[in-house]
Amino acid sequence: MKIILKTAVFALLFCGILPKAQIRKILSENRSFRKDTVVSIGTDTQKTYIPVAVIKGKSKGPVFTVIAGIHGYEYPPIIAVQELLNEIKPENINGALIIVPVASVESFQKRMPFVNPLDGKNLNNAFPGSKDGTPTDKIADFITKEIISNSDFFLDIHGGDANEDLLPFICYYDRKNKGNRTDLALNLSKASGIKNIVSYPYSLKPSDQSKYAFKEATQQGITALSIEAGKLGTVQRENVDLIKNAVFSMLKFSGNYSGRISAEKGSETQRFFSSQDYIRVPENGIFYSMLKSGDEVRKNQILGYITDEFGNRKKDIISQSDGIILYKIGTPPVNRSETLFCIGIIQK
């Protein structure tokens, strides 16, 4: 993999050549610094890059990774991480931070929901990746081998893409055979101050493909979480601030951050969601619904309906469970088999 340096990218403080498999070497340096590097990735005909920042403190501590922009149309996480990079100083760090401000640069620059325009692949379905594949496969391979494997904590920040209306939440995988890691992920979720905490079931075998970045980290035995905040392909200040406050609070909890934080935890009681009901789009059409993310729904409730292009009502969408809408398609066009609703089931 060829590594190059670029200037004037993401307001780099200083750059250094990052040879393959050298992140661990950088992390072992006994000094306080910030190093921003652009990693070139691609094939002979399709080239892209990943910006990576390493912030190292003088004191010992864990390595906490923060990654945004795996989906380049999810803007609040990307903007939040940009601001974090400007606000976090090496002198306030214990251990180290690895920060990837935009993992899918081509998707971000081309305003492409979900997929990389270079190869039409969804990076969040590509893990653990392949060094011999397309650009998306190679990005996933780099993140798997060079970022995740060097992390003690791994935080993957997402939001509602161009068509998704989403309720902010923080989530982790309930991996039963790694109870200490799972407990730590839960405690970090609580420390984030985010109201809604979601646990996903985990049943991967060691040989199974993880698909998702923070699921790959979980599979590697690393304490991993994901924040979901933001919606419908726009930047909302409240979601940018929510993400930043959560990250600072988690860094305080993990022992990585010793500076002052202005974030105040919300006064609302946190809610725990132990399972989810996914409603898929039954057929192509135009979707109508008065409901939005965060609304409470009941079993057998009509959530909306699908029409054809002439407005003829074709299909009612009916809830199969009681719960809260975590996210839904928030724009009219829908395609068969897409996730139309994710209903979170509150833990009793």
C-alpha cells in the first residue's frame, strides 16, 4: 500500500509519512504530539485516501479510536469530529487517540448516500475487507488491520443518511462470551449521557464476516460502540453538540482525557432497548406516514402506507410490536426489502 502526504487537507497541524503497519510504532513514541496523515488507497485506475490523526499524550493510557464518515452523507458525525480535532489538545490526553474524520472520502465529496461512487460498495458492509479488492474493500482492510487492531476502545459514529429519520442513540453488541468487554461498553454508553441505549444481539462465529466496522471491532475482542445521531442528510447543531458531549464524556470515563469539559449530562432518565423489530419495504412505491423517529407505536398499529405513482393505496404498513421508532425512511420513495422502520423494544 502506497502512503503519501498531502498538505492543506482537514487543516493538518503537521504530517508524517505513515508506512504500512506503523501505527503501533507511532503510538509507542514517548512524547506528546499530534500527527495528521493522509493514507493513499486504491488500484491503478481508482485511487482515494483516508485522513488519519494520531494524538498522543505524555501519560500512559488506552488507545481510543473515533471514526466518522463510513457513510459520507451522514454529516453531523463528520462535523462533530472536525470540531473535536480542533478542541482536543495533546497535553490533555492520557494514552492516545486515533481519529478518522472521514472514512469514505469519495462518498462525502460526491454527496453519495451509503455507497462509494468508485465501486458502488457500501463500506459498512465490507468488513473485514480485502487488500486485493476494490477501493472500498481496501479501505475496510486498512481500518481492520491498522486502526481497529491497534485500539483498546473503538467508537464508530453514524447518523441518519439522506433518507433516514433517526432518533439519537448509542449502541453496542451483547457478546456473551466477552462479558467484561460488554459490561464496559454498557458503562461507556451510560457515561455518554445519551438518553437511548441499544444493545444488539451477537452471534458471529470466528470465521463469519462482520460486515460492520464496530461489529468487526467486537469480533476482535475490543470494546466497541456506535453513536447514531443526525438525520436526513443535513447538519443539525443539536446533534453535533450531542456527539461532541458524548465523546468528551466517554473519554473522561475511559481515562483518556484529563482536560475540563463543559458537557452537562442530560437530566432525562436513560432508556435501554434490548431488542429491535425491523419492518422491511414489501414493494416499490411511494411511502406516506405521519410518524417520526422517537414516536411510540403499538402492536397492530398502521404506521403508514405505500401507493403507486398514481396515488393508489397498495399496502398498509402494520407494526408487529410495541416500542419506539429508532429510525425510519423519511423520504417518499421506497424500494422492496429496504428497512422501512426499526422499532426499539424497551427493556423491561
